[in-house]
Amino acid sequence: MTTVDERPAGFENNDHKPVGHGRMLRKEDPRFIRGKGRYVDDVQLPGMLHCAILRSPVAHARIVSIDTTAAEAHPKVKAVVTGAALTELGLAWMPTLSGDVQAVLATDKVRFQGQEVAFVVAEDRYAARDALELIDVEYDVLDPVIDVRRALEPGAPVIRDDLDGKTDNHIFDWETGDEAATEAVFASADVVVSEDIVYPRVHPAPMETCGCVADYDRIDGRLTLWSTSQAPHAHRTLYAIVAGLPEHKIRVISPDIGGGFGGKVPIYPGYVCAIVGSIVTGKPVKWMEDRSENLTSTGFARDYIMRGEIAATRDGKILAVRTNVLADHGAFNGVAAPVKYPAGFFGVFTGSYDLQAAHCKMTAVYTNKAPGGVAYACSFRITEAVYLIERIVDCLAYELQMDPVELRIKNFIQPDQFPYRTKTGWLYDSGDYEPTMRKALEIAGYDELRREQAERRACGELMGIGVSFFTEAVGAGPRKDMDILGLGMADGCELRVHPTGKAVVRLSVQTQGQGHETTFAQIVAEEIGIPPADIDVVHGDTDQTPFGLGTYGSRSTPVSGAAAALVARKVRDKARLIASAMLEVSVADLEWQKGAFHVKGDPAKSVTIQEIAMRAHGAGDLPEGVEGGLEAQICYNPENLTYPHGAYICVVDIDPGTAQVKVRRFVAVDDCGTRINPMIIEGQVHRGLTDGVGMALMEMIAFDEDGNCLGGSLMDYLIPTALEVPDWETGFTVTPSPHHPIGAKGVGESATVGSPPAIVNAVVDALKPFGIRHADMPLTPSRVWDAMRGVPRPP
Ligand code: MCN
Ligand code: CUN
């Protein structure tokens, strides 16, 4: 079903229909635009000390010795801690989110440039930094392993010799789909197209770097940690497990977060160093990384080398896809993904198409690069999956000399096939793809663009039109299948209505800029009729909110959003019992509308939710079996993921003299089911599209052959600004999720996932006169120039 449900502007004061309300401004913005946001680095505690981390200058080396005497003698230094000291505390290594271990401070070897070697706690930030220079480390430099293919060669230096019996750099093999069935389809297909496709290593690069303030109270044994965390509850449990502190004595607070994009999902060594620093000194300790530390040592994204193959009939019916992937996970497997999904949700690489067979084989390897993985608006590797399928479909269109839009439409999963089980086992909940595609074509004026392109081509101009169509899987996840280190992926939510009818909703998810203070108030308002302005959203503090797994994989709306709607319905059910007593009619005779219960057939006889709230807390008896108060709590375990989709069209012009790509237009039509706040959705989409321009044209964390990171500052790691992006043109369709209580699907990562292939497809389309079928990101002027001149792609 596709419906369009957008209330027009002018509904500002219609608080009874808050969901889908176009003009509802963000409740959090007054404090942000007035500089009153409170970030981790704004936390100042009496007597607070500062932590700075000494990092390895080389990618691979044995540590021969560390001399800290001079640093310890610095007058402002309170403590210097090395890996050896942490070993004594049993804290030198910590578990990663993928069940590997990662060094908090290196004990034996350093395994990537920028790895944590020692830390200093001092009276101020500058003294701490100065003292790092007084630490003398002797390194015995080893041969670094930078190329993921070389890492697998026999005789390659073994990076993880700390792991028992490890004699190579192999992490895991993973496969999905049916190899034999896929082989059979490929063997009999008219056309088979294959292409080597690289998704380079990129970085989320949030405005605010990672950091924390750790305050350990020696008297009552309580640890309070203000931290840049996307998942405060999960972090608290992990700290309890790692450090052996009792969980009820740990409080993790994520205050305002200046962008996360997945990079604030993992626990970084710096957090542990600050905690240890506080335990050792008895004072609060702050650690804030600088920009280079953030770019070189925190969770990167992508780094997949993919061979994609597609089989089809001569007239363009796609039959099967298969792929072989080499995944570079860096020195420690720090990928954040549900345990059963070592490759995240890459299994949705079959895209939006109805296929006969599919198969994927993947090998993950260690290299001497920073650990992490997955982060950067990735929907758990769906970015890579969507890029692969949308690029390879374009390669097929190229070979068949077919229009890429026509090819896609011909192969879409049809509306009556939903719920649709893919050949890799995913159950797409709902979708209606063709109207979304048609809407994008209409906004773009596709036919006219193709005519213009033909004219320009005739004059030697390089204009390209690129299309992508994506289906995402977001909202991890059903706890029977999904957990992070044994913690099931469900979300708690609590709602309290105060006597005067104002409310507070407490969430387990934590916003990093997505506007949860607004949208969660809207969801609750829609269900219980209290205006959003009267509903306070509390999140990001483990002492004040129920347990849940946090914000990433666009899961807040699918999981916590469902929890918020259901907890509000639970409160409404109780309100109904009280209303029936107040109106002296049976529950069955009550009707709910606009925040009030009224007697069926007699709208004048009614009680508002505010009156009910007062009654629930007031003097006098309540109906038999009804407790006082008006509040409820639930834990929501989703039945399935939600599957948003979208159609993107990009128009580029390439300067034939400089090979500079200019994104002239970009049309994005997104379908995320029921839309809670269209303005926020648009903001999310604009942000993600900008990400896409960055990844497609500019961003890459590169290394030289010695493992030196070449992208350690924003001078080298280019991110897009308003100058590099066009005025985004957005549209939407609405295909509600059948299993979500209000039909909403996630949207936070959609545009990051869907836009890179549209841009690359456009650039490759512009280069068609040169006979080019594929070129790898980032499509910088030099790469485009090389492609135009037939220079082979970098290995
Ligand atoms: N929304 C809506 N209607 C829908 C779906 C979503 O109004 N049908 C609203 C939500 O209510 C929420 C926002 O859109 O306010 C994003 O919702 P959702 O898609 O559920 O995603 P999350 O809130 O879980 O955010 C996580 C997602 C991820 S994983 C990354 S990465 C990312 C992203 O959000 N990081 C961000 N967007 C970001 N935006 C900002 N400003 N900063 C980041 O770090
Ligand atoms: Cu993978 S980046 Mo978001 O899921 O936090």
C-alpha cells in the first residue's frame, strides 16, 4: 500500500495529530542554537585531572622497553600508566564488540599506527600532552601488513601472535545463500557480468571527537562516567564485566553528543584509561581526543574488496548474484554487529530484486590498521551491500545496453510478494518499489535529462545520470536472533504521567543529533493526546532510564519508537478504566478521541487525559483493581526488522579539462513507512546525502606501505561542505511496516546507504564515451582523470 499522509503547514497547533506533523520544530534546538548544549567536554568537576594518551608512531613493532621516569618527574603529572601496569590490574586487554580482544595499552607489540601505548594523568590538558614527550619507548620495528591480500599470503607476518596458536592473519570465513543453486543459474544464464568493486576505508568524522570524564568515588565505590556513547546501557554492562565493578555502582551518562554516526558505539581504550586514571588518583579524570586521534584510532568503516557477479537473460531478467568479499578488519576485530552476523547485514546484497539464487563468500583478515569497522551510517554493512548490487546492476545495464531504470523496474520485487523472503533468508516486511522509482523519475524529469545528455554528449560535454534503488534492513533486532555480546537487542521504555497531566518518557536509546527529544514526544503525544510540548524525553543516563541496547543501525524508531507507542497505549488502557469510573459507564461504552474519553453517542460527556491523570493521583477511591498513579514500563522485542526503501537519481557534470566532478542535481525519494516528523526526516536525508557525496568523491583513509595513516587530519581526509553539494530535492512514499505499532521504519542511515551508488553510477555514466564500466571511489579528479586516460585502476 502506498499512501501519502502529510499534514499541510498550518497544523502547528494541532497537538492531537502530532505524528506526520510537518512543522513541528525540534525541542532541542533552542539550546543548540544558543550555544547551551552540554557536551562531555563541557563537564567540569572540582579537582578534575586530564588524561593524554601516548600512541605508537609505527604500524607494527615489538615494544622493547618503556621508560616513564622523566614523565613521572614532571611537576604537574599525577600518574603515568603503561601496559605492564594495566596487566597487573588485569585490564591490559578488553573484549571487543565482536568477541575478539583489543589491547587497552600495548603490552607486547603495537599493531597499528596510533595504537595506545601509555597514558599520563596531569593537572591540565597541556601538561598531560607535554609529559607524553618525556616517555621513552624503544620499538623493534616489524614488517607491517597493510594490503589485505598480502595479509593472507603464506609467510605473511602474523599480526595477532597474542592469540593462542594463531599462525596467520585470517579472522573468519562467512557465507550466505546457496552456492550450488547459484552456480547452476550462472552456468545456464545468457549473460554474466563481473566486476571488482572496492568500498574504501572511510571514517565517520563527527564534529565532536570521542571522550569521557570518569569519576570514581573511593568511599562508596561508585563510578560515574560522562561519555560519548551511543549505547550507555550496553557500555555500563561491559564496564561491569571488564573492570569487575558492580553494575549498580556504575552510572554512564551520555550528555549531548556532537554526532556519532556509529563511531561512538564501541568502547575505546581511552575510556578505560580515564577510568583507571580516576581509580588510581582518586580524582575525576577527563580524556578528550584531538582530531587526528579520532581519525587515526577510532572506528573506521567499510574497507571491503568485492568481486560482484550478476547473471541475467538477454532481455534483462536478473537471475542471480554472487560475490566474494575480502574484508579488512584492522588489527583487532572491533566490528560492532549482532553476534550471529559477523558480516553485519551484508546478506541483503540481493537488493530490491526478485532473484532465483544468490551466494556470498567472505573472508575477514587482520591488517596493521586501526580496528573498528562498520561505523559510519552503515546499517550494519548495508552500505557495502547496496553499493555492490547497485553498481553491478549498472554494469549489467551497460553490457545489455539497457536503460538502468528500465532494468531495475523489470526486476523489482512486486507488492504482492511481500512479506518477501530473499534468497539469503531475509524477510522484507513490506515494500512497493515502482511508485517510489516513478516518483523520483518524475521529480528529476528523467526523460528530459536523457535528452539533454544526448545533446551535450554530441558537443563533447560529460554529463552523467546515475540511479540507485535500495532496500535497507533496520531495527535490530528480534532478540531470538540478535544480541551484542550476549545482550539481547530489545529496548525498554517508561512513561509517567504526572498529576497535572504533564509527562516524562524515559528511553534506552540515546540521540546524537537525530532529534529524539522531539520525535519521541510526538509518538507518545499521538497515543495519549498530551501535547508534545508537555512531554519531556529523558535519555542518555543509565540511572534514569530503563535498559536497552542504544542507538545505531537506525534502530531507535523501529525498536524504541515501537516501545514508546506501546507504553503510551498501556497508560491509555489504564486511563480508560479510570475514565469509566469517572463517567460512570462501562469501558465498552467509551470512545477515545483527541486526548479524551467520551461516552459513545454523547461527546459532551467526556474526561480529558489531564483530568484522568489528576484523578489517578487524587484523593478518593479508584475502580476495583486499579492502582494509583498513571505510569507504565515495557520492554519491546521487535518481531522483525523494518525494511525502508528509496529511489535516488543523481546528475553530474565532469569538467573534461580538470576531471572535477560536480553534482548538479540529486533527487531522493525515501519510503520509511509512517513518517513521524517530516522535517527531521528531511534533515536526516540531507545529512546522509552529503555523506554520500563525501564517500563517492572525496573521502578515504589511505595508508602508505609502511602503514602510516595518510588521512590523519581534515586537510587530508576531505569531507564535503555546502559548496560541494547541490540543493537536495526530496520526495517520499509511505509503505507502513506491518509489524511496527505505528507502521514506522528507520531512516537515519538510508541516504548514506543509498547515495554513493547513485553518484558513482552518474560519474561512470558520464564517462561512458570513454568505454568505462566501473571506477572506484573516491572519484577524485585524479582518479577520474586516470579513468579517462585508460590508466589501470589502483590494485
Ligand atoms: N524518524 C521519523 N519517522 C520515521 C523514521 C525516523 O520521524 N519513520 C525520525 C526519528 O524519530 C529520529 C530520526 O528520524 O528522530 C532518526 O530515526 P531512526 O531512523 O530511527 O534512526 P536513529 O534515531 O536510531 O539514529 C541512528 C542513525 C544512525 S545509525 C546513524 S549512524 C546516524 C543517523 O542516525 N547518526 C547520526 N543520523 C544521525 N544524525 C545526526 N544528526 N547525528 C548522527 O550521529
Ligand atoms: Cu553503522 S553507523 Mo549507525 O549504525 O550508528
